[in-house]
Amino acid sequence: MEKEVCLITGANSGIGKAAAIQIAQKGFRVIIGCRNKERGTTALVEIQEKSNNKDVELLMIDMVSQKSIKHAADTLRARNMKLDILIHTAADFDISRKVPLYSKDNVETVWATNHIGPVLFTSLLIDRIKQSEQGRIITIASKGLTIHPFLRININDPEFRDSRFSVARAYYQSKLAQIMYTYWLAEELKNSNITVNCIRVTNVKIDIQRYPYVSKIMKFMYDIKSKFSISPEQMARTYTYLATSQEISSISGKCFDEKNKIVTSSGYSKNKNNINTLMNITMKYLK
């Protein structure tokens, strides 16, 4: 029997790596998408060892770069590989950043990595996912959106070229966009064999050492926050549940929390006019 194939972007650390281990433990063939070959190779060995599954491979991809995304998709397509599950874990959220950065495509990197990249990669792989008996696309949002109930997509300036930038504002905007994209794509694929759902990630312990330029005050605040956070392994159980559970094989267009429960999102995010406006803008970025 042919193994089901799961591709996880940003799987060299944190929740993505934990999910890769858990899904590989269930006997899936897992492809981990990483932008750094050294870190990706190290993660690959660890995932294989901890899952006791050698059928794990590395795919080089940088979600901020449309050229890299297209190359990764071409690599999979050249192998005529079907894809059962696509999980968009890769994200840009450098808490030490004070000013916006722009990619080689001249797109603000949080917007590019967290929203534009997943939309592009999905569009390039959709024919591979349709070959699955029951394909699944999983996007990632943040529970932090619940404390920003009036957040809107900055339709006129989503990249903060003419407005004040903060990495938190950019991050939550991109995650709001991903929720709205989830609703849009689920509707687009409602007559297909593919489901599309979103995970609302709660507070998860992070390795603060990944951010050497963070101030002492910020590190202190994260130390306090971590006391009320769950581990990456705990959060990854929801990723594994959405990727592998037969209980939700027919559920699409929903958001799930860390307890595997369906949760709602803001009225703005569910408004069809708002969703269509966002997607019209999004499509203009796809070259």
C-alpha cells in the first residue's frame, strides 16, 4: 500500500519539527521544507531517529522567495509525486525587528513569508494534492488575534511602506489573511476531494536564544509568558490530528484550537466581500 505523503514547511524547528516527528511516527512519508540546508539536514536526522521512520526527506525552500517556491514545486512535480497533506508552518516573526525588511521580490518579508508564500505554493501544488484520495491543506493562524478583534487587512498598504511598522502588527495581519484565505480556498475546493482548515496556535514556548538582539526586558517578559505556554510537542498534536484523523475527513473551512475544537474568527474575517478584496490583492503578487 502506498504511503500517504505529508509536506510541512518550516519543519526544522519548533512545532513544525514536532509535527513532522509525530506524523512520521504514524507511518506517513514526510517531506520537511527548510530554507537552511545545514539546519534542515540536522532536523532530518533527528526526525528520522525519533520517529523510527527513515522515509523522511528534505526539500529546500525559502517561503520568502517566489523563485525558491517555484523551484521546490517544480522539484516535486518532476517526480510526479502526489501529495496528501500540505501544512504551512514556516513563518517570519522576528520579535527583535524594528523596521520592515523587503525580499528580493521587493515584498515585505512577513507578508511574503506568512501569506503570499503559502498561497503561491498551494496554487503550484494543487494538482498534486488532487491526486490524493483525500487531500488536506492546513494553514496556521494565531490565538493572539483574539486580542485584536478589530484588526483589518491594510488593503492600501499591507507592506507598511507608508504606514508605521511593527513586527507584531505585520504578523497578526498576515495571520488574519491566512484565516481569510482558508475560508476562500475551502469554498473554491468545496466540490473536490480536498479539505482546507486552519490551526489557531496558542502560546507556545520558544527558544528565545534564536533572537540574540532581543532586549533584556523582552527576554524577561518571554520568561514570564513561557510559564503559561505549552510545549511545541503539545501544540503539534493538533497539527497531527488535522493531518491524520479520519474524524475530520469531511470538515473544511474551519479553524481549530490547541484542544482540537472548532473555534470562530472575527466577523470581518468571515465577510465574503472582505475575503474577495484580500484575494484580489493577493493574486496581484503572484508572478
